Amino acid sequence: THMNLQLKNVLRFGTNKMVLSDFGSALFLKSIKGVNAIGGSSTKICPSILPPEMIAKIELSNRDCFDQLMRYWKYVHADANYLKALTPHERQAISQFVESRAELSKPSHKPQTSEAIDSRQNGGNWKEGISSLLETIKFEDLPHVLAKCASFEIFRAIWERMCQNYDLWETVIRPRVDEQKQCVYMLKTFEDRHDSPPRDASTLPYKLIPPSEKVDVWIFGIFLYELCSGGNPFHTGYQGDLRGVDSYSRLFEWDKAAAEKSVREHVQDPLAQDLLCQVLVPAEDRLPSISEVLKHPFFSPKSVEAERYLEKHEEMQLLRDNTVAVRKVTKPVTYMLDNSMEKYCKLAFATDQIAFPTCLMVLPYGLNFDESINRPVAAANPRLITCAVRLGKCLLEINKATARLSFWLMMSGRMRGAEGNEFKAQMQDWLKRARYESCASIAIEIVNGLGCGTNYAMICEEVLACDGNISKAKSYMRDPIRAARRAIKQNAGELSDLYQSTSFLYLVDEMTLLPHCASRKSQASTPYPIHLELSNMLITKVLLPFMNIVVMKALAKSQFEGLANLLGLPPSIGIPDSWRSTEPGLIHSTDNSASIEDFICLQKILRKDDLNEFMDDASAYSRTNRSLHSGMSSAHDNPSFLSISALGLANIDLSPGDPAIAAVPMAQLELLFRERDPDREFGKMRRVTSGSLRTSPGLWTNTEIIRQLKRMVEIAEVEERLRELKQDLDKTRGSAEQYSTLLLERKALKKNMPKNVASPLTERHPEFD
């Protein structure tokens, strides 16, 4: 049976293949009666091992589909209903009688008793034998197809067919009704038995599932789950059937989150957990074949890959220990959680699990905590201040280059759209007006036309300007990806020149967006800030992507001031004048985080390895410059010198690239923390979340802020309780006032009642029907 978990029954080994045989192996199922699908009635189906794609759902309001199903299986349903009229004991007794009687009817070479010979010769006794087994009815009351049988052989054939259809209906076909959700669930089966009447599978109200190895992969996952946990992920019976409509509903709605929850709760082996989370998932997320399953480190637990995964698993365990779940949070804190570095890094580096803080800043100078302003600052040394200003300038230029790229991609997309020609004509008109009207007002019209928000207005003004800035605008128009890559590469190179000696990696508190700086007394006992001997590759390829995201968050919070605080500039310095030219790139705000997500995706595209990075040579650059200068020569004579018709003709590649390449910075940062902070101390910072420790976003902050958050939760709960009590008091006060009013009303009414008159209307306490 399907519940007999023997390896020989579940796995079959062939030439360079391992497939499952418990389902007849979906891989080797052939087309039967012209239907290329699994789940035929001729196959012994075990519902408890079937994948979610084998479950169909029909709304009860969709009566036509339900009727289609019942018409297709009407003969099976009829047989099942016939046998339902009998008690379970009667069905079992008759089946045993038929089986034993059939054995006696077979010719035998062994000597037989006189009773057996008489039984074979006297065929009429079988009706009496069956009648004696019936508890509630007589033989004549059986379904007509049985009661009219003239011989035992006919009765036996019909009875066995009915029993087969009864089992098929009850365990496989019968729709499970969910009264609460007003729907029915069923297995996607079809009729393919040779002795059954032909049926048209196209009339079924669901699409049949073709054979695939993914079904084998799921079944293997169920087998492994049962071996590791001792049970099935779903509520099942002894024969492997799904018990109750809840099991069908749960299997139909099964997703990655449900799989992870079930696996984490019932399977202890971390390697098995990881494998099952890739196997017991919907088809689109499932490993494609058994050969891919066998590549998992679960089958080679002593491999390097297995050791790495176990290390990752241990880190996630430490992360859970280092996470604080806050039950209630304010709207500002909710915003911070929804826009945490964890969320952005999962987007930027194609990773699902992050076990360490990623909000960081690497500075080529040290910081000291200034209690008078309650934040860390750099020493008031002219050389260090100059270094900090240059660092901020490079980071701002990278942000501005990304802003330009974002704007021109939106412009290109609008030009390529359905109304592209109309927008081009409108753009030509805007450019003509820019000769005589304010560029700022026209820029507002353009960004409104693009629908990108007024934050991009200053970027748009570059398009309308007629000074030296126009060369950059035109380079972005012709090839925004190449122009942005060149600008970011140039500024990353200048930035890396600042890190010529020991530098310092500071974790940044995500609640304050300030570098986490320990006091001088505690610095001796903590590895933070981490002292680094940086190379150009480490700063530009590994750490800079994280720093760019932190800079965007700081700019969203407080614009230039947020960046100055992040870099530790003393308040006396103010906002450096050299930063002002990057103001067009200040797109981000706390009202809308979409721009940060947009910038992250664009920077991810720019980081990927492609040939464009190697084609940016000096000759190409000189050719571009010549074309730009030739365009500028007629700028004042022709207001449409931007060649709007050429916009969007460049072959723009916006694919994110290989996820393995995108994840390199995250993997390198993980190795850095393992080496420099083996105890996962993280500067005494802890992760905060408002929901599930695994799935909800979290941010890293200091213990004092966590204490404040907890106190805020306690205050909120007390205030909520006070509001509830006040409502109860108001209700009680209102009831008391109403009671007093009714007493006075009753007293007044009684005064008007006649006295000393014998009447049934003058009863002291009258009763009413």
C-alpha cells in the first residue's frame, strides 16, 4: 500500500536515473485513450502524496462547472450511492461472501468435501446466503441491477464493479464541500479504465496535469518528509487518503510560506529542511527533476557546500536569538520596517535570508561620540574634513547619476509607448518654449507629463539648459546605461582613492541613520568599528553597493544634512558648497520609497558583468565627445537640438543578470563578518521586527531604542485599555441616567392612575401577555 514506506516501493534506480514508482512514476506514464495526463482512474491514486497542482477548486455559485463534473462521473456516483444504502458491516460481509463463493466456484484438483460439491452444484443458495447477511433490508430490496441477477457470476461482476466505483468515489472523485468558503475541492482525475464506458475528458471542469518529473519530485519530498518527521504534512487516513475538506483546502492553497512553516516545525535536520523547502512547493518554484534533487548537499553531508549551508543555518539560529519582536509599533516605525536595509538588500543582491546587519558605512577616518550633540563626529582636522567632504561628493554624484538614468529611462519608455509620437511632439513644443519661458516651470510640465513626480524637476531642467550641462543630458539621452555606468565608475574610482590607509567599517543604526559608535571604554571589548586594509576591488565591488543604499536612506530622511550626519561632519562645517551641484539627484523622500527601490534595481543592472563595461574605451569616448560638441554648436539656433527623434533608439538592456553574480557582495560581506566578528556581537545592536522572525522585515538598532519601543508598546496597551474602560463607564453612566429617568416617568404615570376604584386596570403590578 501507499502507506508502506519501503524504499523499494518508492524509488526505482535505472541507468543514470532515479525516479519514483509509488505513483506509477509520472515520468513513465504514457498516454492512455489519447489523454496525456496523470491521475487516471486505472492508476491506484494516493491523494496524500499528490502535489497542489492536482487539486481543483469550483465555486458553489458556478453551478455549470459542478454539473459538468457530476455528469462525467454519474455512473460511478450512481454505484457509490447504491452501496451507501447498505451498512458498512453489510458491505464487508457481502464482499467476503462473494470472494469465498468465487473461490468455491473455481475448479480444483484437490479432493473436495461433499458440502463443497453440493454448494457448487446448487447455485440458488447464493441468494439465501446474501439475504442472511442483510441486516436492514431483504435481497429483493437491493438495487435493481443486483436484485435481478439470474446467476452468481453476474451478481459477482456487478458487485465488484460497484465496490470498485464506491472506493474510487469516496477516496478520489467525491468533491469535498467547504461550506464556509462556498466552494468544492476535488482531485484532477479522469476515466481511463478499459472496462468503463468511454468519456470525453475535455468536458471536465478542470485542466488535466501532464506527466512531468516535477510530480516525482513532490512525491519524493512527501516520502522524505515522512521519514524525517514521522508524519504527512496533511491530515491523512490509514490508506493515504486526505481527511476532511480542510486538508484539500490546505493542499490547494499550499505555497512556499506554508511549506517553510511546516518543514521548520516538524523536520529537525537543517539539510533536509533546505531540500524540502525546494521540493514541497508549488510547481513553479519546485526543483525540476530528480537529478537536480540529487545535487543537493543533503545527499553529500560532508561536502563543502553542506558545511556552508550548516554554517548559514547556524547563523540564522543566532539571528533568531538576536531578534526582538515588538507587538505594536507606531506609523513612523512601521515605515522604517517596511523600508529597512534588509528589504532593499534582498532586492539588490538576490537573496532571501540575511543573518547580519547590512546598514553600514566605511570611512577613511575614525569617529568619536560627541555627547553635546548626541552623535559621532570626525575630529576637527582640516585634512579629515576635506576627506569627508570629498567622500560625500562622490557618493552624491553616484546618486545623481542614478537619478539621471532613472529619468531618461522613463523618458525613453514614454517615447516607445503607444502615445510616443504625441509625446515627442509635445516635447518639441516644450523645448521651443524653453527659449523664452522659465525652464523651471516647463520642467514641472514635463515631469507631470511623464508622471514621475516633481522631485525630478531639476534633472529635467538639465534637458532644457543651454550651457555646459547639456553635454551630459545628451549623453544620457543617447545611451543612459553607458552614461550612468561611466559616471558611477569615475566617481567610484575617485572614492576608492580616499581609502589609502586603514579605514573603519561602522554599523549604522537604522532608526537614527547614524554610525553606531561605542564609547572609548567599551571600544576595547568590541571589534567595532572594524579596521580594514581596503583594496579598490573591496570598496567598489563589495562595500560601495551597501553604502549607496544607506546614503539614499539618509538623503530621504534629511537631504544633505542626513548625509553630513552619516559621514560624521561636525555641525560647524554646515553643508559643503561642493555638494550643492548634486541637488538634482535628491529625489528620495520619506513620503515615497519607490525611488529608492528604482535606484537599487538600476544600480544592480549597472553592476552586472556585461560587454558594455569593456567597450567604454578612449576612442569611443572621443567620438562621443565630438558628436556632443557638434550638437552644441547649433544649440542657440535650433531649440530642438536634443534630437528627440533619436531618443529611445539605443539598445537598452535592463535585465538584472545572473542572480549568483548579483549576490557576490552579500556573500563577501558575510565572509567579512565571519572573520572579523566571529561571535556575531554586531556592536551590541539587535534586530527588531513587528511580525514573524523569518518573514517579516527587520531593522538593526541599539538596545536603548529597543527599550523605548517596548515602553511605547506598554503605554499603547495601557491607553487602549483605558479607552475600553472609559467606554464601559460611559455606557454605565448612560444606563444609570436612563434608569433614573424611567423611575421618574413611572412615578408620574402612577400619579395619574384613579384611586379607590375597583377595576382590573388598577392592579399594583399588572401583567401583560
